[in-house]
Amino acid sequence: MSFWRGVARAVLLVALLPGAGGAAERAIDKQIVIAANVDQAWDAWTTREGIVSFFAPEAVIEPRVGGAFHIHIDPTAPPGMKGADDMRFLALQPKKMISFDWNAPPSLPQARTQRTFVIVRFEPVNERETRVSLHHTGWGDGGEWDKAFAYFDRAWGNVLANLKKRFDSGPQDWTEWLNQLRKWREEAAQKK
């Protein structure tokens, strides 16, 4: 192989490397420092009790690769419409990182048929505080993808704020949320 052909091949390979010269992949990145040690932060994301304390009123959590990470934002909805009904853990590095697949809300049915990916990292700040970082990627472009991206850009900020609130002032009380869901469902049924 000639010298110049080797140089051309090397340039092409470098150009194809992720992040080399192209636009960065669209992602949502959020982080927060919470008043909890790493063990407490880990348990908040990897147990049913932890998820219900800040994220959603119901959940099925099996913290193992391939295990359930079902987050039921609306537990009164029919199966498949509760929220993140059939999500799975993709990886777990104890007390350092979890990742799981994710889908769009039921109001965005085209984007909902696809999956995106979330990585949550846990980093001790000191003995009583942990930095929780969230990275959400795997987005398509246009249409419902743009709506789903905007939705989750807001939603993940709220989830992390609820996580902080959980450790500052106690677990989330979902009573009012569930009452509101029931009311909306009854109003929708009356309109039919």
C-alpha cells in the first residue's frame, strides 16, 4: 500500500470515529446534588420503594441486567399506557451507574414504538451528598421525536428535583396525583 493511500485510509477512519468532525449526538444531560449518601441514592433508583418515593406512584423494579424497570406514572391506565411499562435495566455497576431503555409518553404513539437509552451515574460529593447525573440519548429527528425530546428535557428536570425533595423533606405523597388522574379519566369517559 502506498504511503498516501495509507494516509487517506487513516484520515477516513478518524473521520468515522464518534464525535470526530460531525455534530454531537442529541442528548439530554441533567445533574443534581442530593442530601444522601451513595447507598441511599442507589437504593432510590434500584428499589420499588425508592422509585415510589420520588419518581412515580407505582413501579416494578428488578435490579439486574434485563430486569424490569417499569415506571407507572399512571397506574390506573390500561396495560401498555401506564408510562414506562416494559422498560428494562441494560447495565448496572453497583453504586456507580445504571442504564435502562426508555420510551416516549403515550401521547406520542409514533415515537413510543421506539426506545431511547438513559444512563444515571452516582458520584459521592462527600459522606452525606451524592451527585446524580442523567444522560438520555438515542433520539431520532423530526416530528414526534422533537416533541419527545422537549417533553423529557422538562420531565427529567422534574424527576431530579423530586429526588432532591425526597431527601430534603421526605418521600413524595402521590394521593393528590392519583386523585387528579381518576378525575381526568372520569371526565374523558363522560365526553365519549
